[in-house]
Amino acid sequence: MSKSRSGLRALRLGVNIDHVATLRNARGGIHPDPLRAAHLSIEGGADGITAHLREDRRHISDTDITRLKTELTRPLNLEMAATEEMLGIALRHVPNACCLVPERREERTTEGGLDVIGSLKTLKPYVAQLKDAGIRVSLFIEPDLKTIEASAKAGADIVELHTGKYCHLALDNDAVGVAREIERHRKAAAAAHGHGIEVHAGHGLTYNTVGPIARIPEVVELNIGHFLIGEAIFGGLSSAVRRMRQLMDDARAELGAHA
Ligand code: PXP
């Protein structure tokens, strides 16, 4: 695991480009192009690109995944449901990482984490086959200690902590709820790290909410999409990514100053 000069684990930024495809698909054409967005994100400081190939193909398409895999200069993190169809696609493309997420057709976005405890038996063979192909496997989970234990049993390399609830509470200015959620993330990150599992986090993060998550020392990657793509409308994608990158680095430096 890479460490910065201060000795702290470096914090990577994965930019999720799904909503560039949402906008493109609204008119059924080729503009705006998610691959161009990926290149601009990298120019702005993204360490990797994340894309979710949904069963209903509502945003990212199969062709997008092919183009991203062949043309990207940084690692691709493929978000997908644990299904036979998606497993076949992942094994064909061999992205750097696969993040297994729960998926329901009617949801607007990935609402809640994977039920790793309840679906341990089903998940295990997916994790094993992806790992055998040299793909790092991440499970998108709530920051819950029992779910972390189950993730270790599933053989996950990584857990991505679902920050959605924290971000909602922050939007509602619920300071007590925010403090409780940050504490849950802290404990979950430490527990996962103790199991030898790499810790990522994401969902709903903005300029205002990224700091407390970036200050959790075990977290080594954040995946951020919707907010950055929205901000890109006002000031461009590279500059939105650059600002997010700066806020992450500032939070990390603060952590170093208090270490
Ligand atoms: N991580 C995972 C696993 C996700 O499913 C998503 C949403 O696609 C994100 C991160 C990014 O969330 P947001 O678009 O709210 O930043």
C-alpha cells in the first residue's frame, strides 16, 4: 500500500463517470462522451475511473466499458451486481477492480450496501472467480462491524463504505447524526484494516462532506461521481476534480499534522 512522504497512507480519488452517460443517453446520441470525461478527470487529478454497468444499462453501456478498458491510462473500477452476466463481462475485460454492489431496478442510485451476511454463500464464488482472474474485489457495504466480518469471510480484498447516510444527515444539518455516522465509519475502517482489508468510501460526497471521511486514516480511496459531474456544468470537470483533490489532500495533511 503506497504511503505519502508524511508516512500516511495516500488517498486516491476515483471519479465515477456514470452521469456523463446519463446525460448522453437522454438524447440517445454520442455526446457527452464518458471516455472524454474520464480523460479530463485524470487531467484534474483522478487516480482512477469508476463506472457502473447496470443490468438495465440506464447509463454506462457495454461499449463504454470496452472503450474505457482499452483506452484509459489509469485503473478502471467496474461497479456491478453479482450476477452471471456481469461476471462474464468482468472476466472478459479484466478491469483493475470490481466493486460488487446491490442493484434494484426501481432505485435511483445504489441505495444501501450489500447484504454480505445474508448472501455470503452466493457472493463467495463471485469473489473467488474475479480474484482468480487477477481482479481486485471490493464489496460496497454499510459501515457495520458484522458486515465487515462477513466481508472478510467472503474473501474481499477491499470494502467500500457507503457514505450515503452520512451525506444525507450532513445535508439536513443534523450534527448529532453526522458525528454518529463518522464514528461508525471510523470503527468500520479500523476493523476492516485489522482484517487486512483495504478500505474505500463513497456515495453522495461533496466539497462540504469529503473532509471528515478523508481524515479517516485507513481510508485509501474515495469514489465520487454525481456531485463532480454536476459541478462540471458550472466550472468544467477538470477544475471540479482538481478542487476535490485539493480538499482531500488538505484533509489528509491535517491528519498528518495531528498524527
Ligand atoms: N461508490 C459506489 C459503489 C456507487 O455505487 C456510487 C454511485 O454510483 C458511488 C461510489 C458514487 O456516488 P456518487 O455518484 O453519489 O458520488
